[in-house]
Amino acid sequence: MGTPDNPDEYLAIEVGEFARRYGTVYVPWEMWHALRPASQEFAFYIENAGRFRLEFDLPVRWLEV
């Protein structure tokens, strides 16, 4: 994993909690736009690593992207 070859096609989300930052998750724009405006979480799967879930403090419609 790492930075995508074409970063314009992805939304970069810094992941962490409180004052800790764990890294960056790159979400394809088509998946981001498919989320409902009231969604506050995003679930995804990484091959050979398992399922993961990101929880946001606000609904996605209020997040600056």
C-alpha cells in the first residue's frame, strides 16, 4: 500500500484519534460520492488484511473535502 499513482482520483483522509495521526487512507472519489450525506462511517476491505471502518465526527455532508 502507499500513495496511488494518480492521486487526483482519490480523496486523501488523514486517520487518527484525538491528537494521534496513524496515516492516510485514499478513497476513490466514486466511492466517496456514493456515501449518503448523513453517513458518519465508511467501511472497506483490504485484501489480505481484513475489514476496516472509519468513523467521522460529523456526517460526510459537513466534512470539508
